[in-house]
Amino acid sequence: MSADARGGEARDDGNGDRRAGSSRVDKLGLAHLHLDDLLHELQERARDIQSTADRLRVLLETVLAIGSELALPALLRRIVEGACDLVDARYGALGVLGPDRTLSEFVTVGIDDATRARIGHEPRGAGILGLLIVDPQPLVLDDLTQHPDSYGFPPGHPEMRTFLGVPVRVRDDVFGNLYLSEKRDGRPFTSTDRDFVAALAVAAGVAIENAHLYEEQQRRQRWLDAIAEINRALLAGRPVEKVLDLTGAYAASLAEADHARVMLEEDGRLRIVAAVGDSAEGVIGSILPLEGTVAGDVLATGAGVVIDDASTHPRIHRAAIEALHAGPVIFVSLSSEAEQLGVLSISNSKGGRTFDDEDLRVVESFARQAAIAVDLARTRAEVDRLQLLDDRERIARDLHDTVVQRLFATGMTLQAATGKADPSTAARLATAVDEIDAVIRDIRSTIFALAAQQSRGVRAEVLGLVYEAAERASFEPRVHFDGPIDHTLTNEMASQVLAVTRELLSNVARHSHAKSVDLRLRVNDEVTLQITDDGVGIEPEQTRRSGLGNLAQRAHALGGRFDIESQPGQGARATWRVPL
């Protein structure tokens, strides 16, 4: 019984050992499987940690790189390149928001120039790109083509499906949006990608603000330099025309504009007295009406105006704008505390960069300071003119009252002596009397000329332009006047003649290499201005230069014509003729 029992126990123990052995094997296998999973998970986490460490390094390097860049265009490109490196994206872009909440600038990475040319115009912020404009929050899409706001790509655009968008804020304002597409490994963007790009966007906002501050400081320094240069010209006694030229040049430079015009109010109209930029010399002297024009409104109200496209604006005077091929324009008042002097205008060529409120603020601030200098220059010029007139009047009086009278008395004495002299001596005395009479006539002509110069006319202005050009280009000038020029020409026609003279002389000085220049101005039933030079001549295609084209347009608008006769190497003759 007990033996059986023991035997039974022995058998039971044997079965128990087998079951126990099997259980230990199962536990070891399960433990082995758990260990593999754990090891795999640890490896995955290690890779994630390494990837995160690599990304943090890239993020830090990018933040340091953009933090050291102060030039805004280069900074924006670095931001896009850094974002692409951070999430390994093929394509990236930074869309800068304009005042109208559309994309005013689009900085791209991953698209070459040829592809960009095939695509055509840059996006303005419609479709998927506009989602972040409407709701500036990070956006991740696995397939942007399936989104209801997607309406496809323009011809030539690379195929894109995955999308990551993150807004870039400068303080509390959205500066623009980062757009990324197509990771290089083909996977969709993850929440981790989103978080890293969002962190970069924060640093980018700080860097952009610093770049703006630096840009503002640089612009402020240029502003101070410009005012200092104008003041130096004023203190050096430079003519008011030079001060006006400097005003226009620095206004264009400060706003990074293509053109500038200084217009002063004269007799209820605006006259362009200084201009810079391509074709600018052709508009100097042009007359602009005040009534019904933006420039007139600015002069009346003192409030500056920004216009995105002057070529289509109904209240823009066409002639000057078309001559400069201008598009975006700023008009600001040129006024001192004493009076409204005129209007300062800057512009870019048609299709060029539009101006914003910051440009308007800078130009208005500069114009206020420049107007003080212009006013002082005009006041000083008027004082000098009055002093000159006083001197001329005194000289004329002295010539008449003293010199002429003494010469006349001498002539009378000699004439009386001829009756008592022998024939040979009498003949010599008569000759001397004739010479004295001729000198008296010359002196009287000089007295008359001094009196006439109290009112500076077209003749004097033309002479000034000729001698100024001759000094600049080292040619010998000859000037001929025919007809009652100063008494016949109206102010408007005089301005036209002077503007044409200035443009023609400028072309001669710059291009002809002439040794002598002959100018003839004749007024009868028409005005004829003819300038002949002995320079290198004008090629046929050069006659279509914008400046010469403007002269033809001026003549045509007044019912006249403009002709050029030239042979290469044989000089040129330009004739501008309009009816009175």
C-alpha cells in the first residue's frame, strides 16, 4: 500500500518534473521574446533620441545662422533653407504678407530658375497657401490634393502631396508663413516635424525683427547723411538748383526708388525743377496743373499719398509719368513753416516694387527737413539777386551819369577842334569822334542790358544752360537769337523751350564728343530751336532713345515736329519747331 503509494508518488514526481521542465522552457522563451521586444524598443528609442539630437543640432545651427544675418533678403532665404534641412523637405518657401493680406513676396528653395520661369507669376495666397493667412495656425496635410481648398498646380509646377505650414510672427503680427512639402524619404510630416519648424519660426520672427531694426537704423543714418549733405551745399553757397537736385537724388535713394521729381508751385501751377532717374532730364521744365490732380491735392492738404500704379490712376498728370514709364508713386508735400513750396514725388518703373506706409513716412520726414533747406536757399538766392540788381543799377547809373557824359564832352571838344585843324588832323579827329560815339552806343547798350536783366528771361536762361553744358563737356559754344523771344513766349512755352534745350544739350554733352556746338533760337510765327554739333553723329537706332522720343512727343503735343539730321562721324543737327 505504502509501496504503491510511494511508487505512485514516484510516478507523480516524474510527471511533475516533466511539467515543471516544460513550464521553465515556456517561461524562458517568453522572457526571450520580451527581451527582443524590449531591445527593439530601446533601439528605436535610441534612434529617436539620436534623431532628436541631430534635429536639435540642426535647429541650433540654423538659429545661430539666421541670428547673425542682418540683410533681410538673405535672412529670409536662410530661414527657408534651415526649415528644409530641419525636416528633410525637398521644397520650401516663405510667403511674406503684404498690407492687403496677400503674399507680397515669395522666397523659394528647391525650385530652380527654369522651373520658376515655367510656372510664371508667384502665388498671391490662394488655395492651400491661403489657409494659414485666414487662420495662422500650424497645418499638416498628408495629401494636400485631397483638401477641399486645393485647386491644383499651375503648368510646370513640381508635383507635391505632403504639406507642412507654420506662421512666422514678429511680435504679435504675422509676418508671413513657412510652407514645406515632400520629405526626401517619402513619408508624411509628423507632429514632431511641426513642433521643430514651429520652434524655428519663433527664432525666425526674432531675427526678422532684428533685421528690420537694423534696416531702419541704416535708413535713418542715410537720412541724416542726406540732410547733412544738403545743409553743406547750402552753407557752401551752392545755387538753389543744386540744392533741389540733391533733394531729389537723396529722396530716391532713401526710398530705394527709380525716379524722383521736385515740383515747385509757380503761378498756380507746378513746375518740375529737378529730376533724377532714367529719362528724368526730359521732364525738367514740364508744367503740371493743380486742379484735378493728385499732386494738386497733396499741395493743398499737405497729406502724402501712395499710389500702386500711377499709369492707370485717373488723377495723375499723364505726361511726366509716361515719360518715366512710372508705376508705383509717392507724392508728399514740400513745405516749410512759412509756405507750401511744392511737391516731392518718387516713383518706380511700371511693374516695380510698390511703396508702403514706411516708405511714405521716411519720404515725408525727409521732405520736411529738405523743404527748410530749399526755402533758405531760395531766400538767399533772392537776397543775392536783389543785391546783384542793386549793383547793376548803381553801375548803370554811374556809367550813364559819369562815363557817358565825360565821353560825350570829350567828343564835343574833339569835334569842335576839327574846324581849326589841318585836313589830315581833322580826319583823324573825326575818326576819334566816331569811335567815341561807338563807345557811347556800346555803353548805352550795356546799360539797357543791365536793366533788362533785372527780369531774367528766356535768353538768359538759354545762355546759362549752354555755358553750363560747355563747361561740363568742354566744347566751344555759339548762340544766336532772332526775334522778340522774351516778350513773345508765354511762361508755359518758355518752360517747354528750356526743357527741350536742356535735354538736347545734355545729349550733346554725354554722347557727341563735339568740339563746337551752335544753338539758334528764333521766334516769329513759330518757335524754332536748332542745335548743331560737329561730334560723332547719331546712329538711326539711337534717335529712338527715350529722351529724344520725349522731345518728339512734346513737339507733337504742341502741334509741331522734331527732326534729327545726322551722319555717323559728321555731327548732328536737331530741330524742334512748334507754332505759337
